[in-house]
Amino acid sequence: MLLRDRLQRRLLEMGAAPDYVRLTEEVMGLRNVPPALARRLVMQGLVVEDRRDSWRQAGERICVAAPERPGVYVLQDASLAPMYVGKAINLRRRLRAHFAPRRWRRLSPELARVAHAEWQEVGSELESLLLEAEWIRDLSPPGNIQVAAPVLDTRAIPAALLKDSLLLLPSIESDSVELIAARVDGRVLRQRTRRNGADLAVHAQRLWKFQKESAPVLDRAHALAPIVFSWLAQRGSETTRIVFADLGSVRDLQARLEDAFAHRELLSERIVVL
């Protein structure tokens, strides 16, 4: 008998004033649960079991549409409210794992309400890490464990890496490059630039201004540079990187980028399991 059915039967037996603490103990096997939490758990048990078919059908529809590409995704309920944000090297495979039948029994009430999904494909692991952090920060999905904002002093990063830098990474668009600028004060700027140089002068100016401008102290929730430097110290150690302090002018930056764009091997990155 399903959990929902057992709960409904005992609720009928208890009448107009059900004992939710007793229900959680007898039906759900949970002891010493506070009354308010016990009532919530019973209500969730009724809703979660009731959604199983809808959840399975939503999963089939979402997985068929998902690409077999790296990306970041958000799972949504019927009203498109965000439930969970994640990243994957293969979106379809990762989403199939979310909706695997064996997951149902351990599913949280939030994820049991999933009815839709959206995603954005990416060209590199670092891009997925930054995009995932941005979405979790901006959407505050209940299915994600909310952790403190990243900070440099809690990460083992060599001092030599802690310099305002520009990273060159592959893009989801084959004719472009993803430029990720990171400042030690926490600021990050992401810029997609054409390899043929059509927009390079404008983008070089933008990047130069970004690393030169003084700005107020950044809120920790928006300081994503620790993610960049931490990734550089580990899996991104071979990534092509330009240190702004080594440049004398925006012209130097543009010339350095033009040279890098001409060598495709400087823009390769193997996306590893996230």
C-alpha cells in the first residue's frame, strides 16, 4: 500500500482532530517529531504520493527535449517557479537520472512538483560553474542546499594565481571565444567574442575598463571570482590566461587576444565530470 493510502486511511480513522505526531510515528516511522513539523510531513506525504504519475510524465517530456550537451538547467513547477538548479556534462543523461524511478521514494516534496525545465548550453566547465552559481543566487530554488557565498580566504589558492586575470575558454558557438575576467576583489565579467576580430576592439575596451575601474565594495553574494581562482588552482591549471598587470595598454590586450585567437590549441578544454 502506498504511503498516501496509509496516511489517508489513518486520517479517516482519527476524524476531525488527527494526531499528526502519532501519524508520523505509526505510518512514517519517525519518532519525537514536533507537532508543526509532523503536520507538514503528513501533508507532504499526501501530495508527493499523489504526484507520482505527473512527475514521471513530466520527466519523459523533459528528457526527450534535452540536448546531449554540457549545460546548466533549472527544474520548475507547474507555475514555472524554480525548484532546483544543476549543471551537467550531458544534460539529457543528467535529467534522466533526476527522473529515474528509483529516485521517487527519496524525492523531496519540492522536486516532486517538477513539471518543466529550462537549460542553457555552455562551452566550458568554468562557465557552467559560474552560471550555476548565478542562477542559484538569483533564483534561490528550494531544492538546492543554500551555502555561504564563495570567499578567497577559505580556499587553498596559490598567491601567484591571485592576480586580476583574463581567461580564454571555448564557447558554445564555434566561431567565438568565451572571455572570463576575474578581479581579486571578487568581480567577474563574462564576454563572448568573435574569433575573426569583428568585435574585438570594442570588447577589449570593455575588458580594460572593467579591470581598471574602481568600484564600491562588492556584496559577497555577487563576488564570484573565488570560483574562478579556485578552478584555476585545480582543474583549470592549463587554461590560457592573461594577467592584466603584464599589459601596458588596451592595445597590448587587443594584440594579445588577436594572437591567441589565431591558435585554436590555446582555446581547448576537456569538460570533466562536474
